[in-house]
Amino acid sequence: MYLTLAWRNTWRNKRRSLITVLSITFAVLLACVMRSMQIGSYARMIDNTVRFYTGYIQLHKNGFWDDKVIDNSFEYDSLLQHLVKTTPGVMLDVPRLESFALSSFHSQTKGALVMGVNPGQENELTKVKDKVIRGAYLNPEDKGILVGEGLADYLKIDVGDTVTLISQGYHGANAAGLFPVRGIVRFPLPQQNNQVIYMSLVMAQWFYAAPGLLTSVSLLIDHPDNTDRIVSDLRSQADTDRIEVMGWRDLVPELVQSIELDNISGKVMLWVLYLVIGFGMFGTYLMMTAERQYEFGVMLAVGMQRIRLQGVVLLEILLMTVSGVVLGVLLSLPILTYFYYNPVRYEAEAAKAIESFGVEAIYIFSLDPVIFTNQAYAIFIMAIVLSAYPVWTIYKMKVVESMRQ
């Protein structure tokens, strides 16, 4: 009965109720779109970073992270391999031997990050095979290399050309060789495009005179949220005097800090939006309470308990809030679903400007349920707080005076 009464009271003044419902709908819709864009972009940034280079978890020799030289390599023995493969949540281990080298072709010379990889395992983590735009992908015994598109353009090379690589190998050994270009790869981030060279792990170990050695093992796990648990499991069983285990938050702290900073600014904008909408909602409740003084007085005079009248008014406010939240979520779902499968890509000059900051020129949207639930919680809390005014007014109301108005 009270629910029916509250529903009828809500729509007695359709204009006022519609203004309230639509303001809540607009707030939820805008908030969902903003948060979806932010969370989706964060997830893409994290995925691009950890999948290209570090992995969600990385194992390396103690001291390698502070001094990334070829001498800080380690042997990935069978005991450590067994520990990694049997740890719950670990889906794939990706061995790498990486160091810097001077790449040269004719008169062009540039420093490059040489990554010796197992082509099959590396592709499962980084999907680098899908990024080959010319030529072919490597095989495990390949003596050729893959070159980033930006580096290839700088060196003026293409598939079939031979690149000279000069570096320092393990324990000061000379490292020099001629490597045919098997393919050109295009990465989403400029810093990857402009410096990366892939070669097979066997060839990298030969080139750097480091047979059987690795600089790191990157792990692909079942879910990013399990990172801390898996890191803890590995640290508890591995020889931590020899091997260091790091999660992606420790591996890329700059990315974590930039995301946290941007996330705070996004939340501030949301709360400003909620503040504006909150004043609109409060104005509606204020008007509703002032217009219905006589009605409330009559209902109290005929014997209705104050607590029940307060309950009916609270139900009216909750009904308008629920209607606005549901409508906002329903309107945002098709929009976010479309952009989730069709992300916004910048073109031409805009893309170049964004990529110059080392950021992929694309906006990814997320469909994480927390996007919708958080907005609902925020609006409901705000509605409950604002409902204190009409509830308090009814509590302090003097029946005779209210009926004279």
C-alpha cells in the first residue's frame, strides 16, 4: 500500500518528477561514459606495457633490475622451471635474453634494444606475430631478425636487407654480427617502434656469448588481480638470494603513478558533476516539501503516524532515484558496448601529437560492472542524504500551522 501510494504521489507532479529523474539519468550516463573511457584506457596502457616488455610478473637475477647489463644473466634451471609451471595461476613462462646494441645499415646508425626470444612463447604473450606488417615471423632456429617499423625507417632498411649489430657480450666478450631482416613489425607505442629488434633466443645467446643464460623470464597469468598472490607464492619457494620476483606494479611504477594521478582527477570531475546534480535534486525535494505542507498536515491530522508519512516520502525519493539510475544505465549500455567493440582511434595529425608523448592514439572503453555499480551507489547515497531534509521537516511539523498554509 505504501509503495503504491508513493508511486502515485511521485507522478502527481509529472514535471517536477521528470526533471529529477532526467537529471539523475544524465549524471549516471555521463559518469558511466567517463569512467568507462578512463578504466578502459588504463587497462589498455597496462596491457600494452606488461605484454610488450615486462609481463605481469618477471623473474630475473638479483641486481638485474637496477643494472640491466648482460652480465646480470642467470640460468633458468629445471628446478626453477618446475616451480614456475606448477604455481597456480601461471599460464605461460616466456624466456628472454635482452641487451642493447648498435645497429647499422650503410651510413645510418642507431642504438637498439635487442630481444632474444622463443618465437612461439613470445607470440603467446605479446602477439608480436600479428604486428608483422612486411615479411615473415621468426622460427626457433632463425638466423634473421625482426625490426620495429620506426627503426627500419630510420635505418632505411626493408625485408631482405642485412643489418650490422655491434655490442658487448657476456663478461666482456665481443659481440658483432650480420643479420638478415626477416620482417618489419609495427607496435602501438612509438618507443617500441623506434628501438626494438627481435631475434631467436638461440641466436641471441650465440651473439652475446651467453649459452644457456637468460636476463629475464616474463610470466603470463590468468588474471591481473592475481599478481600479488602469485608473486607471494613464488617468493616463498624460490631462492630469493639468487632470483628476484617482481609484479608489474613494481616493474612499471611510473605507469602506476600516472594512472593513479589521472584517476584522482577523473574522480574529482565526477564529484563536481554529482555536486551539481545534488543541488538540483535538493531543489526538487525542497520544492516538494514546501508545496505539500497542507497535504502532510491533513494526513497527520487524520491519524497517520509521522514515521509512516516519512517512510512514504522516502519511498518517493527512492523511486525517482531508482528510475533515474536504471534509465541512465540502460542508455549507457548500448553506447559503451558499441565503443567497446569499436574503440575511438585518432587519425593523422592528432594521432602523431598523442603518440609523441609515448601514448597509443586510441581510446578504449570498458564494460567492467563496477563502472555501473559505483555510479548507482554514489547516487543512492546522495539521495539518502538529501532525503534528510523532508524527513526532518515532517518530524518537526506542527499540524495546525501546516494546515493554515
